[in-house]
Amino acid sequence: MRPHTPSEPLEEPMSDQETSQNQTETIQNQPSDHHAPEVMPSLEELLREAERKAQEHYDAWMYAKAETENVRRRSVEEVEKARKFAIESFARELLPVKDALEMALAVENATLESLRQGVELTLKQLTSVFDKFHIQEVNPAGEKFDPNLHDAMAMVESEQEPNTVTQVMQKGYQLHERLLRPALVTVAKAKQG
């Protein structure tokens, strides 16, 4: 401390209340972390951040677009394969039937009876294949005529009830519940007179 000179006014010591008030003012005048004004990023920084986010969104969109295209392409390929090879197992099951027919034709000196037996065995094979793949015969002899399953080729007078199938000219077939071919039939009509 330097010595006091007479020309300088003598400082009086501060009271406790003044000291406390001074400290409070000092604290209040200092910027606090809680109320410090936020520093705004520059326009260049904001632009760079916006461009970065835009690029992230663009990249995500391009990835999703490519993935969607891959899924679509794979789906098209799967549908094409399914259509192309849908009857593969059915065709495989028909091969022995064809083999049996060819063997029957290759037999020299075949009797009528042996040919008949061969055809019957081959028909059993074919019927077995049809059963395996849910192909059912539509053989409506004696049943009511159903235009959803039968094609009437003629109407004939008959002792049977009108609209009854009197004769099946060609059997129809269904795959599960879907009609593959309608049965060609003759239908009874009421006798006149």
C-alpha cells in the first residue's frame, strides 16, 4: 500500500451493507451463462447445414427408390417363374402316362385284350394324376341341368323330369371349384301331347 498524501481524500472503510450491495451489483453486472445471448450461426453455416440435411434426405430417398425398384423387379421375375413353371409338377406326373401309352403302341402282336388292359391301367394312372391335382370329372347323367357346369347340345322328349340331363356326350372337368370344361349334355323336355 502506498502512503496517504494530504491532497487525496481519505477513503472511508465501507460498511458491511455497502460491501454486500457492491458484490450484488458486481454479480448482476456480470453476464451469466443462463441468460447469455445465443450466438447466431452465420448464414454460410446455416446454408451448409441445410445442404447437408438435404443431401441426407436425397440419399435416403434414392436408397428407398432403388430398394423399391429391386423389390418390384424381383416380384415380376417371381410371377414370371410361377407362370412359366406352374404346371411343372403336373407335367412330371403325366410323363408316366405318356410312357405307358407309347409302350402299349410299341408292343408287336398285341391282342385286343392286352391293349384293353394296357389302356385301363393307363387310364387309372391318369385318374390318379387328376385326383392328386384336384381335377374332378363333371359327369351329370341323371342330374338337374346346371348352365354353370353343362352345355346343352339338344333337348329331347323323355320320361325323365324336365331339365334333367339324359345323356352326357362329353364329360366336363373342374380344377378345384373352377370349371375347366363344361359337360356337353342332352337335356330332357316335357313330352307334348
